[in-house]
Amino acid sequence: MSLAAGRPSKKVDSELSLSDVTDRPTKTVRVNFNLDEEMYIKLKKHALDSRKTVTQLLTEMIDEKVIER
């Protein structure tokens, strides 16, 4: 057994790390737009009734209406 310089936690070429086998998170971007106050209140009430955030609700709507086309 010989000693070597370097960090003991540094991976060797043949070893896999957790980041090698897990999915990388997707990059997110912020979307802002203007909405009539009445429409915003209706959207917020719908989100509350669905027990979801506005972000979750809009993301699901985009997935259903735009992505799957």
C-alpha cells in the first residue's frame, strides 16, 4: 500500500459518483406577463380551490395545451 498526494474523496476514473447516474435538474426561466385584475383573482381562486400554487397550475396548463400538441 503506497501513499499518494491528493484528496482522498477525489474520484478515481473507474468509480462512479452520484452525479454520474442521476438526472440533472432542468434550467428554469422566469416568465412575467400582465393580467387583468379580475382574471388574476379568478386564477388565484382556481389555484386555491385546486390546492396548488399559481405556478403549478399554469405549468400543468402549459403541459396540457402547448407541449402535447
